[in-house]
Amino acid sequence: MKLSVKMVLIFSAVMLLGLLILSSIVTRSSVDGANAFTEARFRNMGTSIQRDLELDFNMMEMTLQEQIENTTFMAALNQIVRDDSEEQEMALAAGKTAVTQLNQSPLVDAFYRVTFYTRDGVFLTTFVDAVDRNYQLLTKTDEAREKIAALTWLDQADETLEPVFLSPHTDIFPSHRTVQIYGVAQQIQYHGKTIGYLEVSNQSEALSRIHEFIDNADVCVEAIFDNGEKLFESQSVSWEWPSTLQQEEFTVVEMPDGVPGRQVYYTHLDELNLGLYISQDSAVNERNNGRLRLSIFQSASYIMAPALMLIILVSLGLTHSINKLSKKVKQLPADSVLHQDDAVRRMLTTVTSPRDRETYELEQSFNQLMQRLQESAANELSLREGTLQAQLSALQTQINPHFIYNTLNIISAKSMESGNFDVIEICDQFAQMLRYSTDTRSRTATMAEEIENVRNYLMLAKARYEDNLEFTIDVPESLGAITVPKLTLQPLVENALNHGFDGTNMLRKLSVTGQDKDGTLVLEIRDNGTGFSEEMLQSLCERIREIEEGKVSIEASGGHIGLINTCLRLYYYSQGKMHISIRNDRGAVITITMPTKKQTRPDAQKEARASSGFLQR
């Protein structure tokens, strides 16, 4: 099968799979988003309806409380109940007083009716209009007693002194029309005795305002008291909701008897003992989700056709360029031809078009590789010559120290003949330093070896400066086996001696001290020289900080390059464990700190001391 056909099939399969996966993801996300939006709608509707109902019933409760706390009103009601005379003049006067108190309340005007009655047929009510007044129910009549006794909530009110919320029921007072009302009633007591019931009610038609919160005709809202009585329903339904619904739960409820399932949001108004159900036929949501899925897959199919044509064109274009590049690669010359500039120049001719960017860049990379191959072939001879030169230099590094040792032996022998033992000691110390510094078998040494090397250097310097140099070395023998990078101390001591006194002819004092502080080796090189200038000290501290942060480049300017190079070497060979700090304290002070690590060779100090006697007498 041709490469172009393979590419078309592979790219088409990948595109189809990608579109299917992407469409599924988008569909799932969109459906989840639509469900989340439906849930958010229901929650918003529930919150709005809940606030409206709570405000309505709270106002009714406030009206009840206001009248109960009105002593004049309560005294008048008590008088109405107690007056059992035939004329009932006192009862009529008390009734007028009670009505006056009701009419003075602005809260009462907000409701359809406020009524007081007893089981004996005594009642007092606010009249809605003149017609209502003419058709009023007569107090203390058998008709009044019968209608009041028919009120189902009286027994519930007798069981508590708290307000009782009333579901829609027929107003018992107007005889010329039927009015459905709902409201709040409460048993009222005067001086600890029950005197009757007080009811604040509104027409059930007022609950139609809840329709304003419903945003779709498919949505049904039901408000049901805990005793099963309905306060409101936006549609005539006969559904029975399961008792397992949780507070503020949004779910799908399967309905019995083949009724389609419903999406329902449930919340409970604890203050009103009222359950609020907002539901919608699940089929509505499924239809919406189905249309959404169809729209997404149609969009995917519209993308697929032009994408397939583009895949074919791109595959053919890529194959054309790759075929050219393949022919070029097959003409790759043999190794012997790489030395011929003309052959390589022909291979570097570009055969692909820059418009095929990937293939063009691949060819450019191939051309660069060919150039590198040519350069590698050209450098092969130079590399061989460099290897021979390196071997020669290695031989020279072995010959030169031996030549120096032999020379020192001759000087020492001549000095011994003349009895000049100072020269013998100088030669011995110099030879020990030379042997120590040129031994490349190890990059580490023990502290004892380092101290011995520094002592040899200072003794040589003492021979030069004589009485102008005083030095002390105070490092406990217990630290002698600690492993440190080789040439840790001598370069720093040399820097202090050569640069710390600024050419002044003064008594030079140097001290090298060491101690172990809780597992940390602390070395200090101190001189009594002129110290560092503030600018130089700040610059050196900054350079050391950069070294410890991994910025190891060393510039060829700035002063004290040898000191910086020493710091870099010590930090590198200690693998970042050795830290150096510089300060001025009546001279320059260099402090080295690192964790202590015992030398693995227990006889290292003995070997170091034995190697010092190099002279063959």
C-alpha cells in the first residue's frame, strides 16, 4: 500500500475517532450543563417562592401578635365572651371597641379578613365591603355554631399556643358567595384562660402571584403542608411524592402506573411546616437533550467532509516532498567521499519546497548533519595529532618533576658538604610541597596532610621574610583524619601573604585555626594586614554567593581572581558542602565551614609523614 493511501486512512481514522470523542465530551458537557441549568432554574424559583410565602405568613403572624399584645383589644374580646345577658349591651360596646382597635392597625388592612370566634358561635370580623356586611353571619346563632364547628383546624389550635397555618378552605361568613381563603390562626388566652380563636386570612386567589415566579408552562409548583393539605398547585395534579426526598434535593422521581418520571426539586420550609415541590416531566428534558446531541453530531459531520478533503491534499503533498528527500538520502556518499568538498556540496542542494515546512526543516537538519559529518572527517586527523600531543605532554609532566627532584637532591648534597643545613631543610620542604601538589592520584587529602603542606609553605616563606613573618597553626590532632579537597589551605594562606599587606614592610602575622563545632569543621585563616576595601569585600562576597548558587563562570577582571578560583574549586570538589566567607577584622579573615567526614584510610597520616623524606642520602 502506498504511503499516501496509508496516511489518508490513518489520518481519517484519527480524525473520525477524535471527532467522536470530542463530540461525546461536548455532548456530555452540554447535557450536564443543561441539567445544571435546569437545577439552577428550579432552585431560583424555589428560593423566590419560599421568600414570598415566608413573607406572607410572617406578616400574618405579626398581625396576630400585634392584636394579642393589644390589651384594649384583648379586654374587649374577653368582655364579649363573658357578657351573657339578654340585652348584651356590654358585649356590643366591647365589640365596637374591638372593631375600632382592628381598624386602627395598618397590618389588618393588608389582609382579606381578621376574625375572632368561639365554639359557642360568638364571632367578630372585619368586613370586606358593604355587601359583605349585609350578608354577615349572625353571632351566637345555631348556624354560626354549626359553621364554626365545621372548621377542621380548631382541634389542632387547641393543642398548642403557637400559630397554626391554614390550607385553603371556604370562608364561612359571606352567605351570598363562596370564597376560598388561607391564613394563620391561633388560640388566644386572656389571663391564662382560653377565650377563643383569632384568624388572619387572605383569599386563595392571592396565591396566584406564585405563577409570576414560574418561567415555563411545563413546570409544576406544589406547596403541601406536612399534614398533607395543599396550600398551592400551579396545575391540577394527583402525584404522590416519596417521603425519602432530602432537603434542597434535585432528582428524577419515577412515577407509578406508567406515569412518566419527573425532575423534581424539593425544599422544606421548616417555619411553615410546608414542603415545596417544583417539578417537570423528564421527557421535556430528554427531548431538549436529544436535540442538543443531534445538533452537536450534525456539526461534527459538517466538519468531517472538508477535513477529509484537506487530509487527502496534505497527505499527497507530504508524500511528494518525502519521496524527493528519500531519493536524496539514498545518494548518501561513502566515508571516503566525505573528504571531497564537491561531493558534499552536491548533497547539500535543497530539493524540497519551503512551503512544506516540516519536510523542509527535516532536509535542513539533514544538510546540517552532512556538514557536521564533513567537519568530523576533516577534524579526524587533527584529533589524532592532538591525542599524540597529549600523550607527549603527559610524558613531559612526568619528566619535569623528576628533573626538579634530582636538582634539589644535588643542591641538598652540596649544602650537606658545606654544612649549610638551612638549605637542606628548605630543599626538603620545597620537595614535600612539590610532591604533594603534583600527586594527581587523588583530589582529596586528610586535614593532617593539608596542615603539613601549609606548614612547609610557611616555613619556606619564613626563610624569605625571616623576622618579618610570624605564624601559628592551631588545629587539633583529632581533626587530622577529616577528608577535605586537596590544596584547601595553602592557596588561601598564599593569597593572604601575597595580597594582604599591600606591599607594606610590616610584621606579617598569620594564623590558621580549626575546630569541630557540633559536627561542622570550621577553619579560619586570619592575617593582620590591610584587609579588603569595602567595595572589594562586597564584590568578593557577591561572587562567592553566585558560585554557591551555581553561577560558576569566572570573569577575567575584578581583582583577586586567584581567590575566586580557589573558592570555585573548593566548592566544586566538595560537591557544595564546603562554604567560604570573607570579612575584615583588624585584617582579613577567611572562614571555611563543612560537615566533618572521617578519612577512610586509617594510616593516611603515617603515609603523609613517611612521604616527606624524599631525599636519598
